[in-house]
Amino acid sequence: MPTPGFEHGGSDLWSSTLPLDHRGAPHFLQIVYKHCILKSKHTHGVVSLFDCSKLQTFNVDGPKHTAEELTDGVAMSQVLHQIAPKFFNETWMSKIKADIGSNWRLKVNNLKKIIKGVLDYYADELGQQIYDFHMPDITAIGEHTDLDEMGRLLQLILGCAVNCDNKQLYIQRIMALEEAVQHVVMAAIQELMTKEMPQASVKEADVNEQMKKMLDELNSAIEQKEDIAQKCHELDLQVAALQEEKASLLSEVDRLNERLMQADNLEDPSTPAGRRFQQLQTQVEQQQEELYRLESARDDLKIRVDIQEKELCELQQKNDSLGKLAEEARHMKDELDILRHTSDKVVKYEQSIETYKKKLEELSDLKGQLKILEEKNTAYMQTNMDLEEEVRKAQAYKSQLEMYKRQVQEYQIKAAEETKRADKAEFESKRHQEKLISIQKEKERLVEERDSLREMNEELQCSQPRQDSVFNDQDFEGSSDLALLALPPEIKERMLRLQHENKLLKLQRSSTTQEETELIQTQLEDTKARNSELESELRILNQKILTLEAHIEDLQESQANTPTTNSASGSEMRQTVTQLRAKIESLDLELNKKNRTIEELEIKLGDKKQTAKQLSVQLNIKEDEMKEMEERYRKYLDKARSVIKLLEQPQNSPSQVDITTLKSQLHEKDRLIEHLEKDHDKTKAIRDQEERLIVSAWYNLGMLVNRKAMDERLSNGAMGQSFLARQRQVHTRRNQSITSPHGVSCNKSQHI
């Protein structure tokens, strides 16, 4: 039920005193403020004025346009929930019924719960009891919308706000209000604090002292606020003046810089003004050429006019005799024909102007299509050149690779046969020499036995430990040979390096096609080097086995001749033979693995060749597409040239701007083509260098194969050397084969 005088000046005062939560949307407590400001003469009206100004800072769901909408207590419960969310929790909020309409009994019930919650908050949380304070009549609020009683209820809510945990925030908001409102706020706080008595029976002097302290703080804060507001206003004025002066100075500097750049950079082609100056110079030269052509045409026309004038004079002299009337009639008829002809021309010109307008509209579309086609054309040209280079390289590499592969296979077969034959011959010669020595010793022994049987028995007794020592020496030599058969540190280092390179190659597998082929070639070379090392080790082990088998046969023969031979040495020799055979089998397995890796690498090379073929097919398709695009491009250029020629006619002089833009686009296109040609030359030089490096690598591989063949020939020729000397030669050749490829390739790359 609205109070009398509600509409009297309420909106103007509200708009001048209270801020809005949203632009043009007042808060739910604005209407209460309108009622209370008209009753500010009374004490309760003052309190309500403060409460409305204070509580408008809370965010409440839904706007409240009238005081009656506050009587349901929903908005007040939301404000209390924001002040103390732990005490006024969701359980307490659920007790407040919403959407109760105009039922004043439900409103009174909600307000009763709110007052009870506020008093419990004062008692439980703040430890205070309110005495001698006229409690609000909730029945008057709910049934009659009594603003005085509502102001008392809001004053209690204000006391909760200034005494809660976040009281500093709300005090700052109070200090941000207007001075008149702040005085009302202080009066309301003072009135409320006089009615509050703590449960612990705090003395009245302490309350008064606390109240005075708060009032002093509020007064000092108000004074500071006024001083700061005055200073801010003065500083705002100074800043505005300085900004205006700065803007004027910046505009003057920009204008002077622009004039300076235009004046200084006309001769510099790198600046926009210089480029524009050059374009204008070219246009001036073209216009001068056009002027010279027109002047020459004008001279020709003058000559023709003179000739026609002479003929006309002669005709006039002939026609003077026909009479003035006939001459005038003819003259009028000629003028009539001229006018008809000009009228026909006017119609044609209008039609041509309309067609030219349509063509100009189409020309803008053609320009966009032309740019797109030019970009596609450049991209296709680049891919075309790349694919041509890759196809050419693939064809060249294919023939060379097949030839080298056949040569390597032939060399490997020959080398294996020669090594087997050399090892067999060496073993046979060594075996025969040992047999000859043993036969000679046996002959001497038999001659000595023939002297006396006793001496023969003594010799047999002495020869028994000698044979044991001989066998022990042989065992020692075998063990030393077994120690030599262990992998040397160079080979172990090489194996670790190969494993590391394999990991790196796996990580770099996702790189480009060129890098993958180079990595595959390096891996193939490494596996071939490892294969050669394993073959050399296998050869050494075969020689060891042959020697041990010869020893075993000799021992078996000696056991057959002399049954007293030590059997322990034979068992040890058999163990060494079995160990060597196991090692040979492991080396054979490793050799097979390396061969399989070589085959896999060859399969990868075949896949790369297949991709090169596919790229060549794609290249052909792209060439066909490029031809079609070039034909379409020529057609578009012909259309553009025809349009430009039509636009260059004297009747269409206003279209010179389009002609200049097209010419500038042509110049930009020429510069782009030059830039692409330079990039193409750079890529071509890089590819040529890569081809030279690949050729040098193949050359180094051939040199290694030839060197290996020469070493094998030398080893076959050096059959008379000792076993240790031959082993030293094999070891040195192995080290050279490991170190030489890197050095040769580095020297070759430096030379290139």
C-alpha cells in the first residue's frame, strides 16, 4: 500500500543520489529509498534512508520495483546470506518461502524467521544482546507495508553488516557514499550501538569509547575523501589539458614527418613515395609517347585536311556556277546527314558505355581469379621443378645402384672363394710342415732307440713330462688364442656406435624423403663395413678351428701310437673347439642378421624408387593441369588486354586509374617471378652439391672395395709368413677399413 506523496520528486532525487547496478535498471531497494527520503524528518525515516543507501550494494536475484515486494523477506534473507554465509547457510535459506504472492501471513512468517535469525546472530556470533531497542512490528510490515518498521528491520541488518568478518569492506562502501548519507549512517550506527549490550557485561565506558573511536575514524575518512576528490579533480583537468596539447603536437609532428618523407624519399625506390614517384615517371613517359604518336597522327590529318581543302576549293569553284540555292540545299542536306550520323553514333556510344561498365564489373572478378590462378601457377611450377629433379635423380641413381650392386656381389663371391682357398692352402701347408717336423723327430728318436733299450725307456720316461709340458704350452697358446678371439675394444666401440646410430636413424625416420635416403645409404655402408669385419673374424675363427682340428687329429694319431698320452689335454682341446664353434655359429647368426638388414635397406630403396615413380606419374598429371591452367591463363590475359585496349581509347579516359592498377600489378608479378627464379637457382645449386656428394660417396665405396681386393691378393701372396704376422696384418687392415671411409668422405666434401 503506497504512502501518500510517493510520486513527489522521488525519481529525480533517486537518480541524483544513488548509483545503479545496471544501466537503466534500479536495484530492488530503490523504491524503499524513495519512500524513506520523504520521511527523513523522522528518526526511523533517517535510519531507513541509510539502510537503503547501504544495502543497495548487495547483489540480490531479481529486481525489486516496489516496497511491497520487500515485505516477503526473500531479498533480506539473501542479504543476510551474503553478510554471514556460514551462519545464514542454505539450510536456513530453505526455511524462507519464496513466491508467496500477497499472502501477508506467509510474509509475516518469513519476517519472523529473519528477526529470529538476526537476534541469534547477535547473541551467538557477536556475543551481544540488544536492550531498549524498539523491535520492528512484522505484522505492520507484512500487512500494511509500514516503512518505519521496515527501516528498523533494515537497521538490524545493517548492524550485522558492520559487525561481521567483512566489516572493513562494508565500512569502505559507507565511506564511498555521499556526505549527507554518511551522517545519517553514523547516526544510525550510534543509535544501534547504544542499544547493544554484550553478554559478558562490558562496561558502558568501553562502549562509548569504541563509539567515539569509530565516529572519529569516519570523520577523518570523510575529510580525507574530500581532499582526495579535490586533488583528483585538479589532476584530471591538468591531464586533459596535457593530452590535448600532446595530441596537437603529435598531429603536427606526423604532418611534418609525412612532408619530410615525401620531400626526401622521392629518389629512393625502396620507400612508398619513391616507388610512387617512379610509377608516375613511367606513366609520364608513356603519356609522352602517346602524345608524340597523337601529334604525328595530327600532322598526317593536317596534311590530309590541306589536300581535302584544296580539292574542296576546286569543287567550290566548279559549283559556284550552279547557283546559290542549289548550294544551300546541298549544304543543308549534308548537315542533316551529319546530324543523323552523330545521333546514330550517340546511340552506339551509349550502348558501348553500358557494355564497358559491365566489362569493368567483370574485370574486378577476373582480377581476383587471376591472382588465384597466378598463385596456383607458381605453386604448380615449383612442384613441377621439384618432381623433375627427383625423377632425374632417381633414374640416375637407379642405374648406378644396380651396377654397383652387381659389382659388390661379384666381389663378395670372389673374395669369399679366395679366402676359403687361401685358408685351406695355408692350413694344408702348415699341417704338412708340422708332419714333416714330427716325422724327422720320430726318425731321430728311433735311431736313438736302436742304441739301447734302457736309454729308450729313460727317454720315454723323460719324454712323458716333456709331452705334458708341450701340451700345456699348446693349451696356453689355445687359451691365448681364445683371448685374442674375444671382441677387441675397437669392435665393441664400433658396435655401440652402430647401436647409437640406429637409434638416431629411428628418431629421424619421420624426416623428408631426401634425408631418409641418405640415412639408409649411411646405414647400408655401416652394415657392409660390419659385415666385412664379421667375415674377417669368421675367417680367423675358421683358421683356429682348422688348427685345432689338426691338433686333435695329431693327438688321436699319437694316442693310437702311444696309449700313455694324456687324455685331459684332448678334452680341453675339444672344449675349446666346441666353444669356438659356438662362437662361429653366433657370428654366423649375426652375419645373417646383417645380411637381412642389408636386404631390408635394399627393399627400402626399392620403395623409394616406387615413390619416385609415383611422383613422376603425379608430375605428368600436374603438367597436364599446368597446361590447362596456362591455356586458361592466356585466355584471361587476352581478355584483359582487350579490355585494357578498349579502356585506353580517348572516349574512356576516366578508366586510366584501372589501367595504372593493372600495370602496377604486372610490375609486381614480374618482381615475384624474378624472386622465384632466384630461389630456383639457389635450390638447383644445393641439389647439384648434394649430387656431387653422393657421387663422391659411391667413389669412396668403390675405392674401399678395390682396396679390400688388393689386401686379399697381398694376403694370398704372403703365405710364407708366420701366423702372428698375418694376424697383425689383418688387424691393421681392419682398422684402416674402419677409419678410412670417414676421412675420405670428409676430404672429398672439403674439396667440393
